[in-house]
Amino acid sequence: MSPINNEVILVSLARHDSNLGLILIGLDHVRERIEKVFYH
């Protein structure tokens, strides 16, 4: 889970054998893009 703001939380589901580091990097990228939609 990654909070976007006080109202929105980004949730990701992954398989147990997934590369968690790559998922977290991807979540950061997606979170930044979603923040741009909310705040620009």
C-alpha cells in the first residue's frame, strides 16, 4: 500500500515469488503520476 493523499491509497497485489524491489519502484512511479493528476 502506498498513500497518495488523505483520501486515496494505492494498493498492489503480487505473487509470493515476485521481485518486491521492482514492485516498490513501480509503485513510486505510479504514485507520482497519480499525484500529478490530483494536484495539477
